[in-house]
Amino acid sequence: MKIPDALAPFRSRNYRLFYSGYAISLTGNWMTQTAIGWLVYTLTKSTAMSGVAMFLGQVSHFVVTPAAGVMIDRVNRHKLLIAVQSGACLSAAGLMLFQILDGEHVAILLTLCFLRGLVGAIEIPTRQSIIVKLVEDKSQIPQAIGLNSTLFNFSRIVSPAIAGEIYALFGAACCFAVDAVFMIPAIFLISTMRFDAQPVAAPEAGRGLVKSFVEGARYTFSVPILRAVICGVALLSMFALSYTVLLPMFADKVYAGTPGLYGQMLTITGAGAILAAMMLAFLKRAKYLPRFLILGNIIVGASLALIATTPPLLLFFALLFTAGFGSILVGASSNTLIQLNLDERYRGRVISLYTMAFTGTFPFGTLLLGAVNEKFGLVPCLSISTFVCAVLAVGWSVSRKKIFGGM
């Protein structure tokens, strides 16, 4: 595929504005996430408590996201996105004030993590659901999703490394302040987009929240592709991708590092992820996506199996790179397959279920892996992850033709 074809979504004004705003907000968001991860571990010296922090920061993605999907299908998505971006700005400001005024009480920090996660539980499916509205040529949707994933993971490369150095020099409060300030231009750019953000009337319009959600869930799990992809992503995210809860422990105890080393670990993981995202952005044929589900699970499982041996630092970095590559190979392929195979009337609810599967199950995995590592050690902990990846790879290999047909 030629480069102009891969970048075709940028021909649409709305997508350019969206992408620019998203780039700014993501930079600040990753700085906050990096600062929180190291701050909690510094205060507690516990991978279990790090798991609790990640759990509280994302558990609302599992609980709240389904209701958010119903709301997305009923309200103006543009206004909703502006509102949740404003909420993210306020949450970053709250974390900054906590660090300036207190900075010691872990319970307060965990509460603020939960509130920030609550905003993200609405923001992620809202953002995902409007992508199709921002490109003028609907055949460009796979490229738009690939570019979004590239941006997401590029910010994972740049921001954690910067955040680690800022944290070491000025403390966590400065990281949180940068996030709050960055949200202001991001909100402005998003507010200048102009597109039809009104909901598409669904057959169950006027029904209650629960009934509307049930209708969306029934539709989602009646479509084989949607059902299989969402279940596969949920298992991978919960049992394998949650290995990141262990990175502060690796940086501190295994490699005797600093916040800067922890940031570098996240950066290396993001570098692998961005390579996978760019590959998908330049993908010409969607028929390869099911094969990437198999390959991605194999790569993640093999990487984590070797990470469990606590190899030398350079090899550890290489394995983080491949783990990041495999995770996005699965995640972005799954996202694209779902976006291309759903009924527009149920878009918000289907995307919310995908979000619940990909990010909502993750915090349960951080709790599990953090606790297993603390009680039984690293090898039993990552053996769980490796086993699940192997089962998923075999499952996709056996059922690929039945679920995806000729793809």
C-alpha cells in the first residue's frame, strides 16, 4: 500500500482535528499513568498494591462501560466526548492537588485513581464510536483505526520516558500538572469538529437502560465474529496483558533501577506496539486480520515465558518490545474486525462491550498477577499468562475458517 493511501483519513478535516486533540490528550494521560504506577509502588513497595491501584483505575471500564454504550447510542456523541475530556482534565488537576497538599495517604490516591478510571470508562467507547463519522470514505476505516492505534502507542514510547525523568527531577505533581494543562488545547480541537453526532434510532428506542443494554448484548453475541473476538480479547487482556503490573517490581528489585528505568520499560513496550499498529495502518487487505490474532497470541505468550526467567536487561527490553508488538497485533486487529462487522444501530453498545473486554478485564488481571507473584513468585505468575496465550492461539487456529470464512 502506498503511503498516501495509508494516510488517507487525514484528507477529512474532522479526522485531522480529532487526531490532533487525541495526540495532545494521550501525551498527558500516559504521563499521569506512569507517575501513578511508580508513586503507588514507591509508597507501598508491593506489587499487590500496584495491582490494586491498576484495578481501581480501570475496574469502572468493566462496570460502567456497558451503561456508557447505551448512553452513546442515545445522545450526541460529540458533546459527550467534550464532557468526558473535561472530566479527564479535572481528574488530573485533582491528582496534582493531592500530591501538593498530601502525597502520603495511599487511600486518597487510590480513590482518585478510581475517579479517573470512571472518566475513561465513558471516554474510550465514545471516542471509538465516532471514528466512522470522521472519515468521508468509509473504506478508510481500517486505516483510521490503525492510525489511532499508532498514535496511542507512539505516545506510549515518548510520554513514559519523559514522565520518568520529570518524576525524578520534579516529582509526581509536575506530571499531573502537565496532563491537566495539555487537556485544554485537546478539548478546544475536539470542540471545533463538525459532523452528524446524533444517535441512529434503534428498534428498542424508548426502553429502559437495562433492556436497551440487553438488546445490544443479545445482538453482539448472536454474531459469531463479534462474539469470538470479544471473548478472545477479554481472556488475553485479563490473563496476559496485565503483566505490566509487574514492571515497577522489575525496575526496582530485579534491575535496581529508578523511575527513569520504569519509564523506559513502558517506552520499549510501546515501541513494539507502535510497529504493530503501523503495520496494520498500511494493511491493504482485511483478510489477514484473523491470522494476526493467532500470531499475536503466540508472540505475547513466548515473550512472557522468557521474561519469567529474568534475563539480562537488554534481552528483557527486547522481550518487552515483542510483547508490546503482539498485544497490539491482537488488539488493533480485533478492533478493526468489530468495527467492520457490526450494525450501526448498536455501535455504541458493541464498542462498549469490546472496551469492557479489552480494558475492563485488565484490572482483574492486575489483581490476580500482582497477588500470585507476591505469594508464589514470578514463574508461576507468568506461567498463567503463557498458558492462556497458547490456548487462544490454538483456538483461533482451529476455528478461524468457521468464524471468519474466507478471511
